[in-house]
Amino acid sequence: MSEMEERFQVTEIEREKVLKNYFGKGLDGPLATFPSKDKRKYIIAQEIIKRFEVGKVYLEKEINEILKEIHPDFATIRRFLIDYSFMNRSDDGKEYWIGKCS
């Protein structure tokens, strides 16, 4: 179990409730709002990150386009994904990726 999983222990019932509340049009649709509580953000981020391909390198513009489809405040969501290690970013901020990248 990762440090994040330990910090945000989430039951399946809790996960389903949060996802249903925030993704009112289904998991492939937009977010109604980006939650203020970190535990809810964590649950939402676990779902959002599934929209990205592991190991693929994305440019910031590509990340923004995908996140804009989810919520207008894509910068806040992108920052959360980086800060909570769902996504990695190059030192110059130009490239992003999920998981290991060669």
C-alpha cells in the first residue's frame, strides 16, 4: 500500500458515492465541480488519471486539452495530479507522463 493509499483509506462504497456525486453524467463525462477536500480530490484523481496512457509522454497542451473536457479549471486539476504523484512532469514543465517513462 502506497503512502497516499494509507493516508486516504477509501472504502468501495465511499468511492462509488464520491464518483457518483462528482461525475453526474458518468465517469467518462465532466466533473460537476472539483472537490475541496483532499480525500475526495484523491478519489476523483484516481478516476481522471485513467484517461491517460501509462508511459506516453504528453505535452502540457495535450494534458490541458484532456483536462478541459473534465473541468474548466484544468490548471488546478493538473497541479493536483503532479503534487500528489499521479503524474510526473519534466523539470522544464514541458513534458508529462504517467508511471515510468524511458
